Amino acid sequence: MQKFLRIGQILYTNVLPVYYYFEQARFEDRIEFIRQVPAQLNLAMAKGEIDMGPISSFSYAEHASRYVALADLSVSAKGKVGSLFLFSKKPIEQLNGAKIALTNTSATTVNLLKIILHKFYEYEIAYVTQEPNLAQMLQGADAALLIGDDAIAAKRTAKDLHVYDLGELWHKFTGYSMTFAIWALRRAVIDEYYDLIAEVHASFLASKEKTKANPGPLVDYVCSHFGGTKEEWTHYFAGLQHDFGEVQRVGLEYYYRCAAELGLLAAPATVELWQADGHKTNITLAR
């Protein structure tokens, strides 16, 4: 039997409200944190190398039969996200037939861009996947997609480029919230670690609520470690949602349907929530 419950953590500031007040010392002899970018966490979870934690919501759909989602935790936004940007040399209205460089750190946002450009704009696009370096990406492409702190940093210096927030574009075309990451849990470990999972889940929820009530200490921490101003980070965190309720569910499951329609997913997925009391609620779209 493995000694630790292995928990993923995305290496971006957007998940910090859920982790900032997490009681790590309380769990130090029972859990192990594994910190990676989303694409790496997606793969590690799929391989069974991580037991729970935030992964791309697209990856959840790919493995929905093997995962459940921890209730009331996500990285979502209804409108602007502030960390998912398409940087383009020309207006988006002129991108039909363009070549776009995609970051290799994401799954959800890459496919969100494809849905927006192919379903809503009806464009034909050529894609190439690269390391998240804006200057290098734009050397051979008309536009580039960056996410997370890479996107935030790049936007500060992208003076001559057209910059589009994918959360804003999604909301413009659909009216829906978009969920970029959800806290997944492998079904295979639930029985063995049930009580510990419940404790960890409760600590995540408590951290989220404490940060929401007083974001100041987190904002100060991020300013000192990542640069930027307090105003910038306060605005950024205020635009993010870390809950997962009906609003987030409807938007995410519509995204899954769009992805399946374009052949990006084999089939639409629904999200099954794991509650701390052991009751699992299968939530599906109303028909």
C-alpha cells in the first residue's frame, strides 16, 4: 500500500486561493504534493501517479469513467479570465486560414480556442504546439495561445499585438461560464483513503472561503513572488470563481458537447461530484 495520498497542484497562481490556507502541516505525514503544469498533471492523473487534485476540465471528460470531481472546487470564470490569451498579429476577424501556435501546457484552453474559431467563427486554422515563449511562438505563426502566469507576464509587454481573453470570447458567443480546471479524484483510491480525502477536501474548501473573505494576504504574496501591482492581482482574483455549482456545470457540459461535435472528445461528458459525506451526486443537463 502506498504511504501517501498524492495530490496535484497546478503551477499557476489561479489555484492559489484553494491552496493558500491549506493546512499542509496537519497532513504532512499522510499526503504528498506534486506540483506541475496542467498538461503534466493531466498525464500523471491518467497514469495513476496522482490520486487527486486540479486537472484540465477537458482531461476530466476524457477519463470521466475513472474520475469523480470534488464538490464545489474549480477554476472558472464568467467572462474575462485574465490569464488565457490569444496574442495575434492581426485582428481575430482576419485569422481565417491563419497559423496559430498553441502552448504545450494546456488541454482545456487549447480546445476552447478550437471551438471558438471553428464552431463560432467557422475558420480553418493550422496549429502547431510549442513551449510557452511568446516571441518564439510568433516567429512562425500569425497568433499564439498562452495560459496561466505565462499569459499574464506576456500581456504586460505585448504592446503591438491584438490580445483576446478566451473566457470573454466564450461568454460573448454562449452566455455561459467556463470551467478550466476541476479537482478530480480517482475512483480507485476512494475506499482506501475515504476519511483522508474528506479531511483534505474540507481543508481545500476552508482555504477557498478564507481567501475569498480576505484576499489581501494572498495578493501581497503573489505581488512579492510574481511581480505586478496589488490592483492588478486583486482584479484578477476577483474575476475568478473557485466554486462549482449549477452555473459552472451548465457551461462546462455545453463545452463538452461542443468538443464532441467537433470530434475533440469521443462523446459529451457529465460531471459526477464526490461529497464529503460519501454521497455521490450524478449531475446531468436537464433535457
